[in-house]
Amino acid sequence: MDKVNLTIDGIKVTVPADYTVLEAAREAGINIPTLCYLKDVQELGACRMCLVEGGGRGLQAACVLPVSEGMNIKTNTPTIRKARRINLELLLSNHNRECTGCIRNRNCELQQLSNEYGVRDFPYDGPKTESEIDDISPSIVRDNSKCILCRRCIAVCNDVQNIGAINVIKRGMKTHVGSVFEKPLASSPCIACGQCIIACPTGALHEKDSTKAVWEALSNPDLHVVVQPAPAVRAALGEEFGLPVGTRVTGKLAAALRRLGFDKVFDTDFAADLTIIEEGYELIDRLTNNGVLPMITSCSPGWINFCETFYPEFIPNLSSCKSPHEMGGALVKSYYAEKNGIDPKKIYMVSVMPCTAKKYEAQRSELSRDDMQDVDAVITTRELAAMIRTAGIDFVRLPDEDFDDLMGESTGAAVIFGVTGGVMEAALRTVYEVVTGKELNNVNLTSVRGLEGVREAEVDLDGRTVRIAVANGTGNASRLLESIKAGEKQYDFIEIMGCPGGCITGGGQPIINATELCYINPKELRAKALYTEDEAKTIRKSHQNKSVKKLYDEFLGSPNSHKAHELLHTHYKPRAKYR
């Protein structure tokens, strides 16, 4: 690739010719502030915080300014500092500045820049634009009083996820972000994935709080409160307490949950192993009995919402398996309750998830039995961190503890559910051995690993070639499904995860400052953590989980049995885009 030479703040820099000045500066170790810029998603130049001199007449936005040979860029002059400060003051003039009560306090990019530029006075202060809080959705809350019109949420929703639930409405001083016809988010095509929350630099978007309900349950002596964390939580929770991105905290996670007062601390990984067996046998049945193909995984509720809303014609292709935490909840209120003589109606089931769509999923009428929801409350990784801090638990110094018996044992196949391609790899480890009767010696199926949008592979199952595909992010899922509809592609088994990279970057995971995202890749680091935990496991195939075998022997009978279908399977139905 062609290179160009330029000077930034007196430092000579050589960078690829397709770089922007912002990229060149950061490669040279010079930080130019941004608010609307989001690496690999949006280069807009709208916030005017990245202004520099030397790129032409007047001040230029570095995020959209191409480098050129011989440029002499200045990023820190009195004129630039004054312009940036004025821009901040203007943003803050119409901003809800109740920072101490904001969910993003001390993790807000606007707050951080205001501190860095010493903004203490508000010379442009005036009447604030009135806005209402949209909290009808069970998953996401919108508060436009904290919106700075950076449009990062719009870029992620429209360009990455291919949904278009939100956009800019009106113009001038009346410009704001909203849903079509000013409807609540819950009445829009929103799939509750929460990627808009991860993209938002302020507190304009956040998850619906469920911690109050969980605290109340923990304080109720009449309730038996059980908790289960998802695989991806253990690869990210430590970030909330200052640990490096991608640090595994499985043992500390179990210890923290126990200290919060939960009566039993189970692991969603156990249910993930169970999901693989149920889903694996369902795939085998479809392959051998001319069932609907390709079969598509159903573990990601954001993807399920997307399929029901935008591609209802593929509903027959969806696996009938519930997602792992819903299976776990159903078993806690049946198998566990029966073995321990507990009234299921006295059990309060809590799931700790990396996902905001799980909050919506937990309320679905299809995921209930005997007038009880399988899962009573879902809290995100961020919400769990808040509860741990409230309880005064020193997370980093906690000893490593194990999950409770009965539904706490898991294999390496279960833990990789949290990363794109993990469900596919886990399923193939089991399906291969069930179909062929042979041992799969190399369980690292690298053909389905990777963070690119869509991956394809073929697997030989005792003479039958099974064509598989893996997609992450609903934008990529859309492209994959369109290729199938057009007859361009044919598959037998597909894994789709609603969020880019899978659950490791779900809408409920720790939020990383957009500037930091230019230097680290949380997808890679968190994925590595899960693959490392998989390799550290003694047993790495779901069908070899002894606790799951015991569950079938004592309670379910066999995979895909009548009882298994009653408890572990469900159905899906089309949803209107506008409700």
C-alpha cells in the first residue's frame, strides 16, 4: 500500500495513504478527542471535537480529513483548545447535567472531556429542550435529555445491525433521535440487542434496571433465590473492577454471587451442555428424516427477535430449543425443585447475562409453564457489577470458588457458547461422535472460529457432507439469509448470534470508551479468554458431562424425549415491525 509522510505536532509520521489524520495521530501516540467517531462504524465529523489546523482553510475535523504528502498538522493550539471548549459548553448547555444520578457517571465520554478541558462554567446555559424518558421496553431505556446527537447509536442500529429502529427526527434546534412516528422503542423494529447502549458515549441509552427486583427477592425469606451466569460474563466482569480486558474471573464470579446471598449458584454452562445435546439430536433427526433445513440455532434472543420481525419465513428453520438460561430456569423449577422438595412457586430464578435482549426473552409467554416464567429476572454484567459494589464486596481479592453441584458442572464446549462460532463448534463435537460412533480427537474446530461476519465450512459426518455457516451481528445474518433466499447458497446447519462477535460484546457487557477501542479489541481478548477456559477443562464435549447424563437418567429420559420437549423446547411466531 502507498505511504505518505506528514508532520503532526512536530512529529514526523509515515502512514498508509488511506488513513485519516485522526488515525495517523493515534498511531503516533497523539490523542485527538472525539465524541461522534466510532472505529470501523462511523466517521462523521459532526461533534467538531477532533478539530485540527493545517489541513486546509480554517479548522478541520480530523476523523474525516484524509492524510496527504507533506501535511503539517497541529492538534494543540490556543485556537483549537478554545474551539473544543466552546463545543463542549454548547453541548452541555442543553444537556441534563445531573451527573451523580446518571448511570454513566464516571464512565461518560462527555464528562471525561469536560474534565480534561476544565469546563466549569456554562456561558451558553438556557432552557433545556424538553424530552420524555422512553422506558416501555423491557430491555432498553432512552433518555434524550442526555443525548448529544453524536449519532453513534443510529450508525450501529442501521449500518451494523441492519435494523433501523432509530434515526434523526426533525431539524435545527428540534433535532433529536427517535423511533418512527415518535413511537416508543418497544413499538419499533428494535430487537433489544443493546448495541446502541454500547455505542452511546453518555447515559442517553441504558438497560432497564432489574437490580431492585433482585435485591427485594434476596431480602424475602419466603423465596428460594437461585442464580446462573452466562459464559460470556466470566470473560468481561473483571473489567468493571479494573482488571485487564479479557481477564477470566470464573471462580471470583461464583464467589461474588454466593456472597450476595443467593441460595444456590448454578452455571448457565451446564444448561449450554444440555442445549448442545438437545440441539444436536434435533439436527440429526432433521438430517436423517428430511426435516426442514438448514436448521438455525436459537440461543440468541436478539437474533430470534430479528428473525421473527424481518425473516419470518425462516421460523420453521429455527431449532425449537430454548436458549441455555431458559432451559436452566425450567429445570431449576422442576428437576431441582423436585429433588429438594421445594415448591417451584417459591423459587425466584435470576440469570446474569451479557445481553439486554434476554430481559425481553424472559418475559415471553412461550417461556413459561404452570403460570411461572422459566426465569424471573435478568440482570446484565454491568448490573451485577453494580450489585457487587453496593454490597461492599472486594471483587478482585475474592478467592476462586466452584459453582454448586447438580447444575454447576460444565464442559469446555459450553463455555465457548459466548463467542461467535462457539455453539457450532460445541454442537459438532457432539454430533460427530453420535453420528459416526468415532472419537473426535481434535476438538479445536478452527474452521468455525474467527470474528469475520460470515464463515462457511463443510464437515464429513460418516460419508455425508454437512454444509455449515456461522454469522454474527444481524447485519451479517441478513446478508447470509438473503443469499439463501436467492438460491446462491445452500447449508444444512447455521449458527447466528445477534451481536457482533457473539455474546462477548453483548449489549449488557462493560462499556469501553470509544478512544480505547482504537487500541484494544475486546472481541479478540474476551474470545481468547473463553477459548483458554475451554482448553483448561478436563472434559470438552457436552455429551460427556456427567451431571447432564444423570439428568437424563433420573429425569428427562433421553434427548428430545416428550419430557425434554415439554421443558426445554419452545416455538416462535412472526412479529410486526411496528407494534
